[in-house]
Amino acid sequence: MDKITDAKAEFRLRQWTQIIQTCQTSGMTVAGWCRQNNINPKTYYYWLRRIRSKACESREIITHANNQPIVPVAFKQTMVSAAITIHLTSVSVDIHNGASRDTIEAVMAALKNIC
């Protein structure tokens, strides 16, 4: 993107962030606040999704003035972790999500023979 397009996008995100903050601190439901402020709830959630997406890209958590997160973001590691990990003195086994029943049974049988 060029500098002008980047500046426009950044300006829009700042505007949307202020709107989201105002809604979240109002104490009202999103639907009620949107109705009162003539904002389509689909538009509100689109803005919220874009803000969250930007926060994930930059790995920033956007906060209110009181340091409460406006966009709750949980960062996950990009590495795939095992669903089951078995540690024994002589062996360590990781079984990942999606492993077939046959595979799990074969691993368990092998461990039974080792132990």
C-alpha cells in the first residue's frame, strides 16, 4: 500500500476504535447502543473484527483509557502442540489431535511392551 492508503486505513481504525470504546463503556448492550446511535450492528461487528484482526497482525492489545482491553486477544503459538503427552523415564510420546484410534492403540501397546 502507499502512504496515503496506509494513513486512511489507520485513521479509520482509530475512528472505529473510539466508537467501539464508547459502546463498551456505555453499559448498554451492543444492540441497544447501536440502535440509539444509528449504527447497524453488522457494521459495529465488522469494525470490531477489523480492529481485532489488526491487533493480531501487530500483536498489540488495544486498551481503553483505564487500560482495560477493548479487544480481547489471545495469542496462540504457531507451533502445533500435542493433545496428549506421555513422559516416562525412558521415552516421551506426543499424540496430536486427529490421530486415529489405530495409531493410539498401537502406541499404547508399544508402551505396554516397554514398561
